Amino acid sequence: MAFDRHVVVDARLAQASGIGTYVRNVVPGLATLAPTWRFTLILDGSDAAEWATFPNATVVRTSVRIFTVREQIVLPALVPRDADLYWATHYNFPLLLRKPLLVTIHDLGHLRLPEYTKSVAKRSYAQFMFTMARKRAAGLLFDSQFTRNEFDTLVGASNGNSAVVHLGVNAAWFEVTQDHSPLDEPYFLYVGNIKPHKNLHTLLTAFEQVSKSMNVRLVLIGRSENFRTADPSIQARVASLPKVSMLGEVDGATVRRYVRHATSLVLPSIYEGFGFPPLEAMAAGCPAIVSRAGSLPEVCGDAAKYFDAKDAGELARAMLAMANDAGARKVLVALGRAHARRFDWNVTAAQTHRMLAKVMGAGA
């Protein structure tokens, strides 16, 4: 079959959380929407790539790591000469590549939160790459209006070929199952990586207050190792607290089971470019308590209960209210399920397809 467009996608982070969820859901949707386009997917060598088995895709594997000098040398050589566009699904695009570029910007935490990115070299790299993306990219995609505003403030006004494309919620989160709760007592739940900006110390402080007045547990699910900005102090504090469990990474079905039966999901972050967990919780019928920070008010709308990220007392009061007011909780569950349905990966893929077509001059 003859293809009329050729898009190269840096999909090396497909198995990660966050950006990986984005890649695994958007790229197959694009391939379906554009059957006459050819997609070359650059994958990490360890990626089994079951998600990438569609007829108009070719897989190229590499072991080169992100954010390295070597990737700047290796990646241009992996791009076929007939490629019409290179889509960087993160901001680390190859500077030496002389092809039209589309770059997705997920957040600007490296610039906004210097206290958590303690390396001057890393902050300088991020600033340089964001600046080059603004100059070099034919198009920019942002996960939220918040992130586009952050880019305009911290880097410079994005060009005319930019768009805010919200992400989606997998259909599996909406499935109603009759499984039993994984615990015999009520629990609050955090889902996400264990990083400093996730603000888990505030959550732990709030939970200590809550646990004095009711029998409840706190469960933390998420990766805590091999991060450049990991927070080892969380593990030490959890070990000192009764009624707190740290499960690490678990499979998707297990995460959904914990979410479905939680009293509430709590996301205390001080910065989010989008934020999957509260939307996924809403879809599963679990109310969400989230901080008034980053993109969370934009993404969660009126379907979540909010608190000041720096106020453990306000969070504790929100958690107690959620546990003790069944009527208010029922209302929030209904609002949440309806709200989550507004975030559809098919819509994300269609909007991304329009931007790709615009950048390549193929028409939408």
C-alpha cells in the first residue's frame, strides 16, 4: 500500500506512567484515523509493544536513554529520509534533525519548581530545550490550558500552531464489577509516583489527624524508586505510621480494584500538568479530593472536593467530611462519573490528528 504521509513518533516512554499512558492510547487511535499514513515508532528495546501492532506501523528499537547527549546523536539517524514529520511525545526532541517537528509539552515542573529540581544542569537543559521547541517546532501540543499558560510565562508565547488537547480516560475505569474490597476496613487512597512535588507529607500529616477520630487506613500506590527526583523520606515516615500501607507499583486491575472501593482518592500535589488519577477515580465511582494546584481545577471542574495544598488541616477536614457524609459523597460520585466521560481518548486522537495534518500541510 502506498502511504501519503510518514510520521515518526518517539514512543520510547510508552511503558512509563503518565506519558506512557498518553503514548499507548493516542498513537493507536491516530493509526486508525489515518490509515493512509505510515507511522514509524521509535521504541525502547525492552518494550514488548503489543499496543503497536497496527498495519500502518513500523517499529524501530533503540536502547538510547532520554535526556542524554547520545540520544541527540542517535535519534536523527533513526529517522527515515522520507519522513514528513517527527513527533516528540516529550520535550527532548533531536536538535540536529532537519524535519518538521511536533512537540508535546506535558508540564513545566522543572522550571516552575526549582526547589525539587536541585541540579542546575537539569534546569538549564529543560530551559534550553523548551526554548528550542518554541523556536524550532512547527507545532506544539499542551495537555492543559494551565500548561500552555505556564509555557507562555516561563518560556515565551507559543506560536500559532499550538493547541490544548486534553487527555482521556480508559474505558476499563468505567466498568462496574462485583469484586470485593481488598481491605476489611475503610481506606483513603493515593495513586501516583512517590515524588516530592506530589506533597505526600501533607497527606500523611492530614491522615494522622483523621485517624485519631475514625478507624481508617491510608494506602499509597505508585513507584518510588529509580527517579531522578525520588523522595526517600516518604518511605521512612510511612514505616513509622500505623494504618499506612505503601504498595509500590501494582498491575492495572489491582489499581482499579483499590480505587473502586476507596472512601476517596486523594491527590495532594502542588503541581500537575494534567493529572490522570482523579479522573480515573471519578470514572470508577470513587470521589476525589484534590489540591487547588496546577491544572487540577481545570481538569476536575466541579466534580472534586478541593483543599489548599499547603494546609494539612483543611485536607483532614475534607477527608473526614467525605467519610462521614454519605449523601454528599453520593452526589460527588454521580458528578464525577459524568465529568470523567468528557475525557475520551478518541477525541484526544482526533484533535492530535488535526494538528499533525495541519503541521504537515495535509489538511484536516
